[in-house]
Amino acid sequence: MSARQDWIAGSGAPLRGRVRVPGDKSVSHRAVMLGALAQGVTRVTGFLEGEDTRATARVFQQLGVRIDTPSVSERIVHGVGLHGLRASAAALDCGNAGTGMRLLAGALAGQGFDSVLIGDESLSRRPMRRVTEPLAAMGARIDSMEGGLPPLRIHGSRALQGIEYTLPVASAQVKSALLLAGLYAQGETVVREPHPTRDYTERMLAAFGWPIDYAPGYARLSGGHTLRATEVAVPADFSSAAFFLVAASVIPGSDLTLEAVGMNPRRTGLLQALRLMGADIDETEAREQGGEPVADLRVRHAPLRGIAVPEALVPDMIDEFPALFVAAACAQGTTTVSGAAELRVKESDRIATMAQGLRALGATIDERPDGAAILGGAALHGGTADSHGDHRIAMSLAVAAQLADGDVHITDVSNVATSFPGFDALARDAGLALRMAQ
Ligand code: S3P
């Protein structure tokens, strides 16, 4: 992890022009993983040069996969096939990435060797039983620390058996871990979800030639096939675009276009929520890129009003609640969020950290176990707000700070590089007032 850094953010200018945010984190992780397990050479373009996805690439290099970087945001993955990975004597460091660790747990459960997965302080506090328990039901043996926490020691040479599993919580990470283990299992693996989650693993397995049957909330595959290398064009990450969608919506005079944003419907719940709040966002140039829908999004300032966020949207905007909280704090009236208890086990407890951060700037928020009520419209003031090392909290607070009448000191922001390297420079170019604290 890079050295600890803080930001000073203040009242910025209207957001103008065109911005292209970096590649999608979820797609980048999966492109490296499937590329590594495929036969042949996979070229990945638009790869996210973030700490999380680079950690995943490093893990596969440690496992004997050659991965070249001919240019920034490009990777050439020399696949070793499903059974070509080699044991690593050293632990495999997933950094800050829950996606990396959980998906790797699934893929490594089927190997002929043992592995140890470790992570940073935040990842070391995140629940892993949600993957280790169903993987154990498939025959895997994974030891964790007390409470099911990382590090995970994954014992190899286990004969895996397909299962039918209904996820207790909607989680693309758990679903994906089981599907990746299912590649190595005897028989069929069937995963059902209480609410559909992002389907990149399913789409990408199909693109790599693995027979898979899937529909929203359902996926089924069987073991014993082959992944064949392909090209992966990673779209821009909707979750990174989200900060700009909110910033341009709440900062008067803004008119900003975000280019080539990934528009997978399992990711764009925030767009629907913002529109319900009165946001002015146009989709133009809708097209396909590497099998994923993308569009340009033109967002203009508009007065927002509070809403009850429909619970059905929660999985489709699970990473966007920190940004949504900022929109809610700037809206007229109250916004309520419920059915979102998962926010408590993300990179930080995002209900608590956002409530604390926005309160430090003068907003009124009532925390609930599975969400919050945010009373919008209060004038925000300067102060100190702690991101708790959570990238999305840091970027959301930087957006909120634009409406404050004094400087906001945002602490512990270095993890922004996990998902959005260069956020501060791009944000400044667009009009945000944001700089490193000395
Ligand atoms: C992700 C799934 C989500 C999301 C995370 C990335 C993925 O987590 O919060 O940032 O790439 O599968 P859960 O599936 O655990 O909700």
C-alpha cells in the first residue's frame, strides 16, 4: 500500500467538458483470472491500473503465469490452462480486494497444491465464511482465522463436487467463487441468488468458450471443459463514473459528459435512483464494447429531491451508496435507504463511515442497521472528515466538499488508487477543487 495521504477539498467550479474514467474493476479482475486459466494468449485492453487489479495480476504471476504489460492499461496474459498453475511458496497478497480474495478462493480450491491468501488491514476484517462454507460443501478444505476472517489457507488436491446453492445474500463475489470452483468440480454447479447480481463471470466464461447456462439470478455450469483465450475490451467503470454523475448533478452550472461508461444493467442502479431524484442525465452513443453495453452519459446540474431508494435497486448500486448519500445530503427532503446491510461489510462499514463523514460537514443522517435516513438540504461547512481508508468514501467526501463553505480535510485517501488511480487529477481537470494536503 502507498504512504498515507490526505486531501484538502473545497468549493469547486461547475464541472465541464468530457471525462473518461478508468476501466472496470470487476471486469479487469476476471479478465486476468480467466485469461490465466485459459489455453492461449488473452489480450486485455482498458485494464484498470488500480492496486486491486494489479494485485490479482501479481498473484497469477506468482502462480507461474506470464503477464506482459506492453502499454498502460493493456495486459497480455499467457494462459497456462485449467491445470497449469504452479504452487507459490509465498503467500498470495490480494491487497484491499475482496473480489480478488473471494474469486481466488474458488479458483484455488480446485488446484493440486496449497495456497495462502492474505490481504491488507481492511480485507483482513472482511467475512469469508460466505465463500468458505459453500466451497467446503463442494469438498474444498479452507482454513481461516477466528470468525472466518483472512488469511485463508486453501488445501489443494481435493476432489470437488458440484453443488446446487442458493446464496443467503446477493453477492456476485460468492456466486463467482462457486462458479470458478465449479470449473474443477465433478458434475453440475448451480447457483441461485435472492436478487440478481452482476453477471460478468457468467458472460466472460461464455466468451472464453465454457458452456454455461445463465439468466438473472441463476447460473449453471459443469466441470471438465476448456477455457479458450480471447480478447477482452474492458469498459469504463460505472462505479468510478458515479462520483462525477453526483458531482455534476449537485454543483450548479455543471454540464459534463462521461465517455464510454459500462452500462451493464446490474451496475447502473444509481442512474435510476438519481433520475428518481430529478437528475438530468442523458445516455447517448449507446453501443457494445467487448460484449458489454456502453454509452456516453451527459449530466447537467438539476435540483434533486429526496426519495425512498427502492430496495430492488440495492444490488444494482451496491458500490454507489457512498455517492448516493452525498446526492441525498444535497437534495431537498429526506432520502431513505433500507435493505442495504451489506454496506456494513464493504471496505469499511459504509453506513457508519458516510454518516460520520457527512455529519462532520453539517449533514443530518440517521443510521439504521440496514441503511439510513438522510435529511437533505443543510448548508455544508468545512471541517475534517475521515475516509477510514475506504476509496469510495474518500471520493464521495471529495464531492460533498465541493458544496461546503470552507476547506474540508479528508484523511487517509491513499486507497483511492485501489479502484481509481488518478482520480484527483481527473477531478481537478473537470472542475473539482481538490489537492493533496502537505
Ligand atoms: C464485485 C461484487 C460486489 C461489489 C464489489 C465487486 C465483483 O461485491 O461490491 O466491489 O466484482 O463481483 P459483492 O458481490 O460481495 O456484493
